[in-house]
Amino acid sequence: MDAQLELLVDPDLDRPPAVEVVRSARRRRTISAERVGDRIVVHVPARMSRTEEAEWVARMVRRVLAGERRRHRGDDDLLARALTLSGRYLGGRAAPASVRWVDNQQQRWGSCTPADRTIRLSRRLATMPGYVVDYVLLHELAHLIEPGHGAAFTALMAGYEELARAEGFLDGATHAARGASPAA
Ligand SMILES: [Zn+2]
């Protein structure tokens, strides 16, 4: 297995990503690409000709970058949605700097860091009804104003029409995720 580092020029990018090509004798037919930090690593079969390799590497890098651009657009939508909710329910007082979907949040539906005004939503929410996503988003936005869950926080959330319905939905989802076992 030998690895080489090369640069690939993409006119859409300010800074082209470093591309690492790994030729592996064990990989007969499989071609794959993955993002590893600031690099894109492309695995190709060792038998592939240099011309074929160049074509495949370019194609796989474009695919990874296109996926990343799609995800970033999703995050832009989320930020716009957060700003709308803040305007409607919080008098625009919550001003997040960024709102992102994340894959590594299995225990929580959402989280926020008031210090840098960032909000993260678990991607598990992405398939749930819009009023549930809005509820979690509003909950995290309210935390940018009020860190605790006391009376002040409850008052911030009070204007949301689907409050009880969304809480019921998430209770059910949490119960199902834990595996419904009969109460003792
Ligand atoms: Zn909370």
C-alpha cells in the first residue's frame, strides 16, 4: 500500500482540499472516499491504471465535496428557521451565531453553548414533524437568554402553540428508543 498526497483544484473552493490516494492491493474493485480532517482520502485498487485512477479520484472528491455542500445548505436552512422562531416567540432576543445538525448526539435532542451562541440539533430530529423540530430549536434558543429550566425559562416557552404536543411526541420517542419494557 502506498499513499501519496496531491492537490486537486476545484474552482468553487477558496482553498482546495488535500487529497490522499491510497492504492491497496487488497481492494480489488472497491473505490471509496472519506473526509479525514482537512484531507479527502480516496482508496483505489492497486491494479487501476494511472489514467483511470486520476478520473476516479476527481469523481470521488467531487462527490464528497457535493455532499458537504448539501449538508451546509441544510445548516443554513436551520439558522434561518431559528431566526424566524426567535422573532416570533422571543421578540428576536435570541441571536444564534450558528445552528447545525450533528450526528453524535444520542442522549440529547439538542444542545447550546451560550458563550459562543451555537446550537446543535441531533439529526434524529430530522425525520420528526416540523413542530417537534421547532420546539427543540426554540428550547435551545430560549437557553441563549435563560440558562436554567425555572419559571423564567417556562415563560419564554409559553407562547409556543404546540408545546404540549411536541413534549408528548418526544416523550414517546424517548420511550421507544429505550426499548419499551413493562413497568414493574
Ligand atoms: Zn434545556
